[in-house]
Amino acid sequence: MWTPDGPITEQSTRQGWTLDGPDPAAAEVRTGWWCLPEETLHVTATASVSLTAVARMAATMTLQVQAAVALPTYARMPATLPVQAGADTSLAAVARMAAGLGISVSAIASLSAAQKIYPTSLPLAVQAGLSWGAYVRMASTLALAATASTSMAAGFPTTAEASTTYSTAGTFTFTIPWWCTYLDLIGLGGGGGGGGSNSGSAYGGDGGAAGTWSTIRLQRGVDIPWTATSITVVVGAAGAGVSAVAGTAGGATSFTWTGGTLTANGGSGGADDANFNSSKAGAAPGNTTFQGVTYTGGTGGSASTGSNNGGAATAPGAGGGGAGYGVVFFTNKSGGAGSAGRAWVRAYQ
């Protein structure tokens, strides 16, 4: 019989083999607690450096650290981070950021890195601020150099001060010690000779004048070049006491260095036949104190009593005594000799 739907075909179920196989069974859902590992990162450092890393970061980073870096870590980043301060460090990070980064500076900080985002600050004491970030699937090389001012002080080992004394008239060379920073120069001129007297005169001579003091402090690199290695020292001679005439002047004491000089004048000689029925003693320079150190002068020569020569001075830098008066005819008398000057050089830090 004819129908609009056509003939009816009966279907039967038969067992057999197919390419796709049977349908999979429904997945079994289970609930429970799962262990998430956590690691601790120990860093030796002294201020702050900042590093941002995100999952799937493949990167190489060359760092020269003199700065502070802060390091947050993110999901799926269990890591230890070695960084060498003051040197280049290469960091290779692979997918899901299982990486090592090593830092060596000076103090102790600790950083916990766990799955599920642990932003953490890492304090490192360095000298500038430095931060960088690397993002998803970013293969790159970053060469970073922190720029900071560097100061260098050169110093000498601690050394006790050293003093040199020049006591005899003449020229000398003082060698500057390599370790010193300061030089004190102290000079005293030679004392003048005492004045004489003539035979038959009732007048005695004057005493010689004392030498003068002069001092200076030199700082190396400021008052005298670092390249200067020596100082020329001249010690003034004593003035002479001469028969029947005025005494001679004492010599000057001086220092000469690259870029400067210092002079201490000698004392003048005493006049002859200057004092009726008397004579005068030589002058003493006294003492002087410079930079906390006292330097001692000599004693003037004594005045003559009667018809005698004047007394000699004691060192350093004093004047000789004047010659006596009332001498017999044809017998002249001399003033006393002055004393030589002196020079001191003190080297210290």
C-alpha cells in the first residue's frame, strides 16, 4: 500500500566493533584538601631591589647592581633568586618560572615564594634604585647598570709624628715623609754679637740682639704639592763679638719649598762704646709655642764687668754680651759671641 511517509524500516540492535568505541563513562567528581608546597628564599643584602616576574616568562637578565631592588613573586613561581651585587648576573627563566636567582650583598633578608601570589619586599642596602618587569611569553635580554656616585678616599696608615731639629749653621735638605699630611716649620735666626770697646775708653759695648721666630704649617696638596719631596733648610750663623767695634749680625734661618719660603731674621750686632761706665747683656729670643708644641730659645750673653770681654750667648738665637769699659790704653775688648739659630720640622698626620 502506498503512504506519504514511505515504507517503514525496522531497526535492530546488534553487538559489534566500531572505530570510536563506546561512549566514556561519566567523570567521577571528588572533593578534598590538596598540599601546596612553599619555599623560603634567603638573601644577603643591604637596601631594596625590585623584580617583577609573571608566569611563562622566558628571559635573560644581566644585572650590575649597586642599587636597591624589590622582588614580588607571582602564581606558579617557586624560586630561589641568586644575585651578585656589583657584578653581572645572567638569569634564565623557563615556562612557569622555575628559576634560580642569586644575590650576595650584606645583611640578611628572607623571602617566601608560594603558588597563589606572594608579593614580597626584599630590603637590600645598595646605592640607587632599580626595578624591572618581565611579562607573559616575553623572551628578552635586559642589560642593566645602576649608576651612582662613587667616592674614594686615599689614606696613609696611622704613623706617629716625627720631628727633625737642625742645630748647627749651614744648609740642609729635609726629606718629606711619604705618610705625612702636615708639616710644621719653625725657624729662629742667629743672635747678634756683642759690641766691643776701645782701649782707654770709659764706654762699654751694647749686647747683641736676639734672632726672630718664624713659623708656618703646610698642608700637602694645598700649601705644598704632593709631588714635592724635600725642603731646603738654612740655619743662621751666630753673630761675632769683635774687638773695639760693633758686633756682627746673626744669620737668617730659612726654609724653601716648591711654591714658597719662610725666613726668620738674625739679630743685629751690639754697638761699640755705647754705654758710659757700663755694658749691656745680650738679648734672649724667649720661647715660642706653635701647634701645641713649645720651642725653646737661648740665653743672652752677660754684660762685662770692668775691663773684660762680653759674655757669649747660649744657643739658640741669643745675642752676645757687650764688652767692658775703663780698659787700659792699647787693650781693646770684644763683645761676646751670639749663638747660632735653629730650625725644626715636624711631620704628622
